[in-house]
Amino acid sequence: MRLLINLAIAIAIAVIVGFGSAALVLDRERLFGAVTRGAWTAWPDTGSADADPYTAAMLARTGEVPLGAGEGLAFSADADGAGARLTGGCTYRITGQTPPARLWTLTVYDADGHLMDNPARRTAFHSREALRHEDGSFTISVSRAAQPGNWLPVTTTEGIRLILRLYDTPLAGGARVGAVVMPEIEKAGCP
């Protein structure tokens, strides 16, 4: 009888630890294969057959459809270049140039991953519409208050996330991501 009780306890512990660890892993961002460049992070294997099983399970749970390995690469940023969390209550400047790509988009999301309605009806910039400096670089402001030039409006004071997607890029396979120079994210101020 004691053997059956010990076996039942062992099975209960195994089930609790197994389901608990699976739930913990699935509620997090992708765990493996992250490549970080400054404030930006990408997971080159996410849209490929080489994606780890935890990432595949997380994508199945959230319904997110990542860019395929031959389509492009997405970089995300939750913090500025100094490591401070991005919030809609502050103004940020994204400056520099993007890695080589046929097309890129820069989109701002709220903390829950949703696009924000705003009076300007703009949630993203793409490479063909961004105003550029003489050297080909750009500056895009992210702020609640209207800014001159390239401006991405936000309507929240809570956390925000920036996603820079590079389409038809030689980096899509992930092999040369290590040498990439990404645009800087600088906090310009908080009211």
C-alpha cells in the first residue's frame, strides 16, 4: 500500500512540474536562438524548420505568424539604447540606417502587442516613405506629441514595443546577423 501512495505522489509531482514548466516556457518570449544588436533582438530561426520546439509551441499558442526564413527578418525592441524600458509617455528618436533589405517597416505596438488608434492614422513607416538625411540615414520620432519630420504617434503612456522588419534581406538566413549595425534608439525626453 505504501508503494502505491509513494507512486501516486511521484506521479502528482511529475505532472505538476511538467505542466508548470511548460506553462512558464510558453508564457515567455522565444527562449533560444536570440541575436541581440544594441536595443534590437531577432530570432532568425523562428520562421524556419530549425525553430526549437518551445518557439514552435509558443507560436502555436499565440497564433503569431513569423516571417519565413526566405521572406525576411524581424527585430524587436522593448528598451532604448541605455536599457530603459520604452514607454508611450516619453519621446524617442530612432536614428541611423537599416541593414540591407529591399523594403523595411518600423511599427510601434502597445505592451499587449496591439496597434494603437491615433488621430494621425499612422502606425508604421516603411523605407519608401521615410524622409532621409543627405547621407541616407533617417530619424523617426516616436511620441505622444506631434514631432516634425518622420513621426510615429503613440496614444498610451504604458509600455511600447518597436518592430523593425527587413523584407528580402540577405540576413534572413541568420548567417550574417552578427555583423549588422542597427539604428539607435535614444530617449529624447519625458514630459
